[in-house]
Amino acid sequence: MPKVEIMDTTLRDGEQTSGVSFAPQEKLSLARLLLTDIKVDRIEVASARVSEGERQAVARIMEWGGKKGYLDRIEVLGFVDGGVSLDWIAECGGRVINLLTKGSEKHCTYQLRKTLAEHVADIRRDVLLAEAKGISVNVYLEDWSNGMRHSREYVYNMVDALRDLPIRRFMLPDTLGIYEPWECYEACRAMVERYPDLRFDFHAHNDYDFAVANTVAAVKAGIQGVHTTVNGLGERAGNAPLSSVIAALHDHLKAEIAVDEARTNHVATVVESYSGIRIPANKPVIGENVFTQCAGIHADGDNKNNLYFNDLLPERFGRTRQYALGKSSGKANIRKNLEMLGIELDEESMTRVTQYIVELGDRKEIVTAEDLPYIVSDLLGHSGDGMTDAVRILNYSLSVAQGLKPVATVKIEIHGQGYQQTSAGDGQYDAFVSAVEAIYKEQLGRDFPELVDYSVSIPPGGRTDAFVQTLITWEKDGVRFKTRGLDADQTVAAIKATVKMLNKIENNTNNITKP
């Protein structure tokens, strides 16, 4: 395959996404990322005459591009308007116009209300004006796909009339995203075979979710340049996403492309931040879940000669393979995560941890690798100590109101006998402990252990639903011991640790020093 040019139009067509508008500094930052980090061949940064803010943004990009020697790679969409767009681009310091012309007979007839001959005359005038100003010209044949479907003779007559002009590229947009790959291939092949001496770009839209497939089909047909946007931003359903296009061209067509695919994930997150458009978790190549195996059988297969690997290795894109934890994980997924954490468990312990994670998955709890050490610690911390559930929480209610102390009502069962108490405290957990302590002191006439230390550990990452591990140190009869509780709610985690403490003292175990 010959080298395929990538022209990224995130800053022009991508900005036509509903609700997206990049600030001038953001545009400059993305232009730098695209040309210097990702190393796309060309970028399209704006439409001429849109606004004063757009003019300022383009001028800043051109100033930077001039210092870097990139001006021939920075393009602006312009219109057939007698040179107005050309003047706008020239004032900004630009050197390339992507001239928007009508590639279908319907657009020419009903939007411009002109004949093909009249439209061609206008185009010729502006192309020659551009040449006089030292501005290079590429030509968009807007609605070309409909033109090829309904008025192919119009398309051919138009290109025939323009091919002698100093036009670098004829750019073929599937403006309304109507093509499927077979029709796209045939139409592109027809252009390449009819005009072997011309250079063509293909510009896909994603209305039927065919943008990537159509882009691949176009290159397979002989098209030498394709257009993309980061994260597939664009009007309506968007454009062909940069990350997916380069992966498909590289792996399926073995095409030579200049893009540094290892940086695609970085630019994707920057565009996500600037645009406010979140990347779907299942979006190919850049989505959060695309390198995550969920089914346990897949992790097992990866352990056995990488049976579930394909050419989309995460390391290519600056990512790592992960193994999700949930009800379909199985031991293989959990073992993979434990290996990455440097934790080894015997089969009995693995079974207990697996069953617990499956139960969490059934309750739609989210479990991450960061939660795993806490789960292991909580489940196995008192393994084998012979404890039974001498104390069970039957029910509890915690209430908090502004200006009032929190109140807890607790109903517990101790050796089969039920007890209930209501107490206030300085916090919800303090109210809970006060109620339980009242049961022991007032109803049972027994001492209650002293709470010596209380610590909370939260996995890194800033997730508000992360599992919280509460480690509480108690003292009773001069002996200190610890208990752990684990839950997404900090108060509930502390309550679980307290119930473990009560079972320790009620079982009168010799393992009181084990947390």
C-alpha cells in the first residue's frame, strides 16, 4: 500500500458537534498536539468568515505554524465568494484553502440556483485568485456521494472542467453519511480509474455507523488521503474517529501512515476535556472498557497462550489490558488482578473471594482492582478463627438533621436474644456505638470494649463509590485487638467492623489479636 495521508478536521468539522466550541487557546493547543504529538499530515482548523473569535484563533495557529514550518499543513475551509474567504485566510496568515463546491447536481441547482457551467466559472475565478495570492487550493465536492448515486455525469463533467486548474486535491465527502462500504468502494474506484493523475481525499460521516468501514473501503479503492476527527466528533452522528481509522488502516490494509498511534489515547482525553463530550466506555481503541476482559473464560484463555488477544494490543495505544471484576469474572479474572497486585492466595481463599465478588456483581456493585486488596483483607483477615455469628444485626436506623445530633436506633440479636436501643451521638457511627454500648451496659450489665483507634482507607482514583476499609482498634480487659469492615459506605464499613468485634468477645476466642 502507498502512504495514506491523514487530514484531521477536529478543529473545523469536529467543532460542528452540537454544543462544542473550542476557545482560541484550546484550538492552538490541539493544533500542536495533532501536528507535533500525533503527527497527522494535515489539519483543518476553521471555516472562514465565521466570527472574530475564530479569526483570532486561526491567526494564533498560523503564527505558531509559521515558526514551525507547518503552514502548508494547516488548512481552512473557504467558500466560492469572489475572494472574500481568500482575503480572510490571507489576513490570518494562512496558505491553504479548502474550497467548498457543490458535488451534486441537486445542491448546485437548488442551493446555488446555478447551472454547472456558471458554478464552474465561479470556481475557476476563485482558484485563480488564490494562485495570485500564493494560497494553495484543495476542493471539496460537497454531497459528492449523492452526486455519484444520482448524477454521476454531473460529477464527471465538473471534475473534467476543473482538472486543468492548480488544484492539489479533490476531496470527496459522503456529506450525509449515506454510503455503505461496497458502494463507497465502487464510487471511489470509479474516480481513481477515471482520473489516475489526480489526487483524492475521502471525507466520511457516520450516520449509519459506517464511517470507519467506508474510509477503509476508500483507501482500498486507491484514495490517497482520508479525513478524521478525534473521538469521532462532527455534525449529527460525527465523522470517522482518528483512533479507529489508523488502527484499521494499519492492521487490515497494512497502509503506511505517519500517525503516532501511541499518543492517540492522550489526545482523545484532551479533546474529551475541551469538548465536554464524554468518550463512551465501549468506544473502540480509546474507550475505558475496550482493553478490559470481563468473562472469566477470556482471562483463562489469556493465561493459556493468549487465546483471546488480537492485533489491537493495548500497549500500542498507551493502554494496559485489564480484567474486570464482577459476577462473570471467575477465578481467572480475579487471579489476573491479584497477580498484578503481587498477591497470592490458596484455592480455598480464591473460592471465598470469587464468591464474594460474584455476590457483589449480582447486587450491581462496582468492583475494581483497587478494591481487591481491601476485599481480600476483609474476607480473610479472620479466616480460620472458628467464630460463629453469636451477634447479628437485625435492623438499624440512622438519622441526621441540620442543627440536631444524629440518632441511631439499633436492634441486635445476642446468642439468640433480641435487644433494642436508641441513642444520640456526635456522628452517625458514634450514635450507633452509643446504642450498642447502652444495650451491653444497661440491659446486659456488662462492660463494653473501649474504642482506641479508628482509621479509614480508600483506594486511589477518586471514585465516590469505591470500597472503604475501616480498621478499628479496641481494648478489653487490657487486651488490644483490631477488626476490619468493608463497604462502599464508610459508616456501614465501621458498623461491620463493630459487629466483628462483638462476635470476637462473645465467642471468647483466643485469636483476639487478629483483625
